[in-house]
Amino acid sequence: MDDLDSLKAELLSAAEQAPDLSALDALRVRALGKKGLVTERMKTLGQLDPEARKARGQALNQVKEALAGAIEARKAVLEEEALEARLGEERVDVSLPSRAQSVGHLHPLSRTIDELIAIFGEMGFSVAEGPHIEDDFHNFEALNIPAWHPARQDHDTFYLKPPADGSGERPVLRTHTSPVQIRHMQTTKPPIRIIVPGRTYRADSDATHSPMFHQVEGLVIDEKTHMGHLKGTLIDFCRAFFGVDDLPVRFRPSYFPFTEPSAEVDIGCSREKGQLVIGPGKDWLEILGCGMVHPKVLANCGIDPTRYQGFAFGMGIERIAMLKYGMPDLRPFYESDIRWLRHFGFLPLEVPSMVRGL
């Protein structure tokens, strides 16, 4: 039995001093494997007489159990040390900004367009689109804009080069989305009820103007629409968009070549301590223009003005977005500054619709 005592002491000492898990597993195989030190001694029990076999078998089992217990105990210690070492190497600096800030945001213009579509969609309007490069007829002539009108001058309008063979007039980057209304009236029989959101281009640039900007225009044509319908539509829109149920809205007589009568639309506001607040107040703020479609415009589109009439309106999308969301300067809309977008942008799932509302 002396050899088993020395073997036991040797194996237990080796288990306690194993430097890592791989060395501990190698010890297990060397002692308890198919050809291990303990296993080989177990194979010799058949050569002994019954009494000796019983005593030596019990001793071998004790060695085997003691070693197995020592290996498991050392394994637990080594695994704990390995985990501590890994945690130390993979330490996270919790002072760093959260990765959640890298989530993309919807641009305020995209959000505002979705809001417009949701509001007017509930009123029965559909969305119409058209080309950005227009001809003189659709951009000016059909809209009753005469040749002497300032909008036709080079310092106000972006013109492209005419055909090289001189066979046609200069194309123009559309100065408003009204040409889409013209094209829609030329190809669609009344009743018509559309809005036209899109990019427009004018030679103007400062804190509140941009050479490229966005407009939304609306058009309703049928046999019975009148000025009262126009006023009701725009009052409901203004109150829904700005979220003020009792928002004052007034209509001031104005002039546009393509509408008669025409009006500017103002909303109530207050200016206290240099801050603009939309809602009931002592001041007014102009936000859009509107009017009844001029009979000449209807005739230019092949619609009988003695039978049909309707109204139109238009507004700058950047302007109403700036008013609603408190943006003081137009230029950051196009500077692609991710910090500005994180501040004024919207989460991708916050998309207005006729189903979800604003």
C-alpha cells in the first residue's frame, strides 16, 4: 500500500499546483485516463487473492476519488481566475458616449412633408409629382404670369442652356411646384384634389432663403368649390399642423397672377422677450398664399371656366418647419451637420401617417 500513498500524495500535490486548465486536464488524463497511473493499477487487481484484492481496490478507489475531488476544486479556482483576467482585459469605459447615439434620424424636412401628407390626406387630397426642369409654358405662361413679370428675369430664375440648334426656348428649373398643377389639370378631368410637395429653385440666399428649397401647393377643382371651402381647409390645416385648437387665422386680400381673388394667410402669435409663440396673441405672422384659381389658368389647361372653379394655395415647407420646431436659421437644413440632425431630427419610427396620426 505504500506505493498508493506516495502516488496519492504526488497526484494531489500536482493537482493543487496545476498552473492552468490545460495542465490540470493533462494531469487527469495521466492519472485517470485509459492508460493512466490509477487505471493501470486497477487492472492488476485480478491477479491478487480475494482479501488483498478487496483491500487494494478500496485504497485505489480512495485515491481515485480524492484526486477527482482535488481536480474539480482546482478547476473551479482556475476558472474563476481566468474569468477575472478576462474581465480585466475587456473592461468597458462607461464614460464613453452610448452607441445608441449612432442611430439615424429623419431630417425635419422629411418629417414635415410626412405631416403635410397625413393632414391633407385625411381631407381627401392625393399627392402629385412632376419634373424639376420645366418649359416656359408650364412654369410661367399657363399660370398667367406675363413676360414682364420679375420672376422671369435671370437674376431671379435659374435658366439652362437652350438647344444647340436654336430650335427651342431655354429650359428653367421650376420656380414653384405650380407646373405640376398645370400638368395634372391637362391630363385629369375634374374633380381634382391634390397636394404637390417638392423642390423648387430661385436665385436667392440668406438666413431665411435658399437657392433650392421645398414647397407644398394644393389644388381643388370641381363645380361647386368656393372661397368658404378654401378658408375652412386652411384653418383646419393650420390648427392641426401647429397643434393649437384655437389658433387665430386671418385672410388678407392680396394679388397673385394665377388666382382671383387672392389672399395671404396669417396666423396668430405673440412675441415676448424676443421669443415667438404660435397661438392666440397680439401679433400676426404670414405663412402662405392662396386664392380661387384664375379662369385663364383653367382655360389654359383645357378646363371650362364657366363650369368648373376651385382654389389653390402654397407655402414653404422650410418656413413652417422652422416655425413649428423653433429653428432660427434656414442654412443648417442643407449643411449635413450630424450634430444639428441629432438635435432637430426624428427617430425613424416616428413617421406621421393617416393611420398613426401626427
